[in-house]
Amino acid sequence: MWQDLWTAVALLLVVEGLLPFVSPAMMRRTLLQVAQMDDRALRFSGLVCMLSGVVLLYLVH
């Protein structure tokens, strides 16, 4: 189980690092747009990401 958790964390870091590596300018623009979002929109996008992850985990397993 712990190996699966660390594998998931490692893959998360790889995916999170793709955008700043490939296009740092786009990453800066994206972060500026996120900083300007209101709390409600930011929470909703977080909820959508979490639910998508849960659905994907269900489909994989």
C-alpha cells in the first residue's frame, strides 16, 4: 500500500512539473489568472478536480 501511495505522489510531481518545464511563461499567466479568481470559483474547480480523481481511481481499480 505504501508503495502505491509513493508511486502516486511521484506521478503527481511529474505531472505538476510538466507545464513549468515546457512553458514557464504560460505557467506564470495561469498562476496570475488563478490568483484573480474568487474563492467560490476556486473551490468549485478544486471540487471538480477531486471528483474527477475519485472517478478515475474507481475506473482504474
